[in-house]
Amino acid sequence: MNRHQGSRGKGKPSGRGQNTYRKTSYARGNSPIKKRETVSNDSNPNEIRLNKYIANSGICSRREADVHIATGLVTVNGKVVTEMGYKVKLNDDVRYDGARVNPEKKAYVLLNKPKGFATTTSEGKGSTVMDLVANATSSRIKPIGRLGRNSKGLLLFTNDEVIINKFTNSKHGVPRLFHIQLDKNLKYEDFKNIQNGFKVDGKLITVEEISYISGASKKEIGLKIKNTGNTIIRTIFEHFNYDILSIDCVAIAHLTKKDLPRGHWKHLTAQELNNLKML
């Protein structure tokens, strides 16, 4: 009965019809394999095919990713993988030609941090900056550098390793400008020592710029550094016997707090991002 139905569209049953039947049967025979493959993918929601992982990052297409995988340009958790169809987890360390691959959409979020929030991605630390940007993006962003719980001001979040490396590069870095309030006037002699650089425990401490705040008392200081943490600020002023009353990051490179109220965040514009990448 099946053979007759398979030949009906070709006219009278014949050898030619039989060949047609075999080809049709062969094509149908492949279908269940594709279905099983799809079910396998769906049954592992925490895993993704390596070629799709790479393609999602925007580096190349899936087909091109297969070529890169086959030629040994891709590593997973430090090991070269050439197997087609290999699956990875989203938190695996996947690298193409040595560079980390991120399968998520890149996001760049600027927060004007208020006091009382710890700069950490760890849970169990009370209120953190991650609580403030929780609704900013579905991408797994993290803060670049640190601001102490009682410090305030600008903090940049991203999942872009290139931008993160730009900030943490010890030779170049990205300048950040702080408004600092001290417990007493900063002596001019101490001002010059900070400006020229000084040693603490044999280590040279340098800053990009230091200035008195125009129109304010000499307790208020502007300090530009490229270090990503703010412990260096406390190291500087504690060395000269000053207590810091407040720290406020007012600028990161060309990024400022303009139109960004305390406790609010925004996504970087294309122009702001381009300017940051050109530093």
C-alpha cells in the first residue's frame, strides 16, 4: 500500500517509481534525527552549542565559527576544542584566538552611587550597587573598580572585557576625578608632595592631578587618578595625617554626573562609548 501511494504522483508503477519511493523514504528517514537533536538542545537549557555561543558574541556567523573551531582557534576552560556540536555553559571560559568570548549583548551602565551601598557582586553583603542597577539590563554586568560603602559618585558597569581591561591596565588606565572633603585644610607643603609624588613603604604614590576647589575652603580637594580603587585615596591622605570626610567621584574620563541624579543610572550613548573606546 505504501509503495503504491508513493508512486501515485508519478503515474504508473515502474522501476522509476520505485527509485522515487526510495529517495522519499531516505529523506523521511533523516527527519527523526533532526527532531531528536532539537529535543536534546531543549533538554539542556543551561548549555549552548559552542558555535552558537561564539556567533551570539557577534564575532562571526555559526558557519564561520565551525571553521574556527575545526582549526583549533577556540578554547573552553583552557583546552582546545575541535569537536563539532560541543556544548558549553554560559559561565565557561570560552576564548577565540586568545580573547575571551562573551555570548551576551554588551551593556554599558553608568550609576551615580549614593552612600550606603557596597561595591560588590557578592550576596550577603547588605545593600549593594547591584541592587541599584538590577533592572538596567539582562546582561551580566559588573562594576569596574570600587567605591567604598560610604563613598558616592560615578561607577561604570559593563560585561565588555575590552573596556574592563582598558580601566585596569596598569600602564594606561582611565582617569577618574574625585571631589574630596578633608577634616582640615590641606597644607600647601602636603599639596606639593602629593602633586610631585611620594613613597609609602618604599612604593611610589603618584596622581594625575590635584587642585584646591575654586570658591571653597582648602578642606575641599579635586584629585584625578587612574587607579580603579579608592583605597589609594585614603592611603594618600592618611600618610599626611588627614581624615577624609567624604569622597565623590564626579567624572570618569569624559563621563560626568550631568542629568544623572544620585541613585539613578543610565545607558551610555553611542558617542560616549566611542569616546571611551578611543582613550
